Amino acid sequence: MTTGFVFGVVETVDGKPPILMIGVPKAAWDHMADGKCQTLDLTKAGYPIRIMLYGGADQDACRKIVEDACRQLGVAINDQRLRDFSIEPKP
């Protein structure tokens, strides 16, 4: 059983940016549950973004991973927790 995830970059016809779709099978979810990560480097496909997916017990545990990484790198956190990042209209 693989612990990888499935992804696709879907180009849109309405001039809006592409949509990154990520499917996380149960085996991949279980693999990430204790903080292990999955990475995706979309620069290899010409998109200027790299993605790291990871799991944690709850939002606080996941947030701590981000905070610790930023602290270690000396990078400020731009906290956008209250902002809605949903794709509109809902697909």
C-alpha cells in the first residue's frame, strides 16, 4: 500500500488561476497523522510553488509545526486564520 497522495493541476477556461486538486488516500493520511510530511514541488511543472502536507492531532498541533519552522528560519508569520480562502463559486 502506498503512502502517496494524488494531485492534479486543473487549468481553468475563465482566466482565473489554475486549481490544485489534492486527494489524500487513507494510507497517506495515516502516514502523515503523527507529523510526517508529504511534499510536492510544482516548480518542476512550471508553477512557482512548493507544497508540504503534514498531519497532527488537531489545529493547535499543526499550527505549532508552522510556528516552530518559522521561528527556526527567522521568518515572520502572516497570521490569516480568520480569512476565508475558499474557491468561489464553490466547485
